[in-house]
Amino acid sequence: MEDTTIVRVPFEAEYITRPALLDSLDSSMQCDDETGRRFTIRAADTDGQRSSASILINKMYATRGYRSSFLPAEKTPERITLVATDDDMTIGTLTIGFDSSNGLLADQLFSEETDELRDAGRSVCEFIKLAIDSSVRSRMVLASLFHVAFICAHRLRDTDNVVIEVNPRHVRYYERMLGFKVAGPQRLNPRVDAPAVLLDLDLGYGSSQIDRFGGRPEYALVERSLYPYFFSAHEQAGIVRRLQRKQPAKMSMSRRHSTPQAQYATA
């Protein structure tokens, strides 16, 4: 079976005292006894991984009263699902949806806003189906999922902007912690049967924040964002190389600025 591991990351305490150098995944995987517990970020490319991610999504959505659905059984080039695991337990997941002839899920409610980005020559993706196990008290897990998703979208697919649909009560969190901006008004999202606001992030801005704060968790004491928990430039370069080696055809796609006919793609 192909190894879909992207990176292994120490939890906060170990990371603050001894940053992991991820230039070589194999060497970082041999340090567990010295640095303590690590969680793994990988692509959910097997039925078991996707099933575990779906179970977590449905569990966490149900606790908030949201409607949910399982991840599609078939992988597609337009979607990459990431999972964070602690040993064999899935503790987090995030899916990147890339623009295509089918459009984005966000087009169902916010086609005017997404088309405005496309018309401005911006290539767009979306982050969907984010779930973190409620028992996990680690900003590192959330930050690592977001950073790997940023790498897939911006560094490897040359995407300009990412949009997300969030509950109105979570808007301030994404604005403060990652720099998202409100791009569309509150509307009812039928996929989760809950209100949603469209947020947009210029990935160039995100990249500048990563360059400034990534790999410097001590800055979290003064910088109220997730960026100090992101990877350093050296670590990021190692992740990029590993993704390029493992999935060059999927990840290294040329820029597309075409404006697809917006259609609703089922979650």
C-alpha cells in the first residue's frame, strides 16, 4: 500500500522545546522516543481513511446540530481530503475543493461572490468538511491541517484565494486567527441546515504571515493568530518536496483562470 503520510508533527509542548525538522520525513519519524507524541497528517486515499474522516465529520456536526453527509466514495482530482491521526485514531480532517467545470460547493449560495473573484482573474478553491475531535485540545492540529491545505492550494496548485462557509458565530475566529474577510452575507446553507457566511482569504496574504510567524510558536504569546503554529520555511519546503514526489500529477497543476459554469456539486 502506498504511504500517504505527508508529515508527522509533535504536539505543542514538544514542538515549543524542540522544533521538528521535516526536510526528511524518515528522519523525523525516527525521533518519537526523544520528542514525545506526534500526530500524522496524511491524504485520505483509502476507503478506511475516508470512512474514518466521515465518521468524525458526522460526529462533530451532529454535536452542533448540523446536517452532514459522508465524503464521496470515489477520489477526484478536484478534491483532496487531509486527515490528522493520533496513532490509529482520526482526530481531524479538512477537504480542499478546487475549481472545475462543476464549480465549487460555495457556488450554490454564493455564486455572485465567487464569480466576482473569477472575473477578477483570481483562481479559487474552498475548504470544506473541517472537523476536529472535541477531545483534542491542540491548536497545532488545526494549524497543521490548514498549513498543509495552504501548501496544496497555493504552492502546488497556484491558487490565489480560498473561500469557506462558516456559521456566523465563528466569523470572528477566522478573521482573527487566519485573516479571512467576509465576502458574502448570511444565508441558510441547506447542506448543513444552518446559517452560513462566506469568508475569503487571499493566499498571498496567508503566505506572508507564514513567512513572518511560521515555526515560531513562542510568538503565540503576543500574536493572536494560528500562524505561529504553522511550519517554518524549512519544514514547509520539506513538505512541498514530499508532496511533489508522491503525487506530482495531482498536485502540480498549471494555473487555470477560466470561469466555469457554476453548478452545485453534492457534498
